[in-house]
Amino acid sequence: MNVVLFGPPGSGKGTQAQFVVERYCIPQISTGDMLRAAVKAKSPLGNMAKAIMDAGGLVSDEIVLGLVKDRVSQDDCASGFVLDGFPRTISQADSLITLLDGFSKKIDFVISLDVDSQELISRLSGRRTCPVCGKGYHVIYNKPEREGVCDSCGALLVQRDDDTENTVINRLNVYEMQTAALKSYFKDLGILHCVSGSGSISDIQTQISSIIDIGGIGDHS
């Protein structure tokens, strides 16, 4: 069972990816993590990627696909995997499908966590972090005992630059531009399942497991 998981910033994608990993005993494949690991390990692909990034360039699809190919060929992917952060374009999706076909594999489910933009803005722009101990808070969902002050160490909480409202709006717009065409692409293939990411964590997990366990009971819109 091979799953591609989509979700905008703040949708809880990381939490739900971990749920799928634990429930179905399949590994999570993050292209970002693989790229960092390859660079650290100084593998041939890692060295190529590092040279490109050091020069200020973007890592090519060919390198990323090479990392994915190496990863899905490993024994722990025999029963499937959760792919996180890839593909991002239709060209990448085409290449991924061709790559998997070479292993007699296919994408079984593309699950998209859909959350209203205003809710995402509230979730992300309300996050606060302790600059000393790193503990996280939220102005609505996880308030400190004293406003603006860390419960653990008493330091003043800060808002990360990428959590300001304008930055959040820009991040969401970029995500939507990247994934809108991809969602249509996977819908045409009959493997896209849209899940509401606005309920409780357990409600979202129930939706995801029903799609996977029953073979597709979900929202295809």
C-alpha cells in the first residue's frame, strides 16, 4: 500500500503521516529528510545536491527521483510507504509513476488534508515559541499560564518570522498554486481522496483509515 499525503502548512499532515506509519507499519518517506541525509552521508547524489545548493541552485527532479528510487527499493518499503513532500508538480508525478512501475508498484491512495484558509491562518499565526527552552504554545489552543511568558522557564515568548500572518498567507498561496493542478491530475486517475482536516485528530484518523481499510470510502471531490 503506497500512499501520497498532501496537506498545507498547519493542516496536521505530520501528525497524520505518523498515524499511517504506526497503523500500517510502513515507513514515511520525506524527500527533504532524504536530501539532508544524503548530503550528510556524502553519497554521490548527496554530493551532487550539496554542490547545487552551495551554488544557490535548486536540486533537480532527477536527483530527487534518484533518492526516491533508492529509498523505495529498500526492504522496509516492500509492504508500502507514505510519501511526504513529493511530488509537487505534474512532471514529478509522471516520473514517480514511471519509477514505481519499474518496481511493479503503484500509488494506491493520494490523501489530501483540506482545511479552510482562515483556520490555517489562525493555527499558524497564533503559534508562539520559547526562544530559551523551545517549548511551543498557541494563543488560542495552548495558552501559557501567563500571557506571553513560558511556563517552563519564564522567558518571553516569540512569534517566528514565518508564522506572521502575511508570511502565512503567502505560504498558503504558494502551496495552493503547487497542488491545485496535482490534485486534478490524481483525481483523473481515480486515486485522490479529500479528507477534512478541521475535525479532531481522531476524527481525521478515522476518515483516513476508512479510505485505506475499505478501499476508498472517502470524499473524491
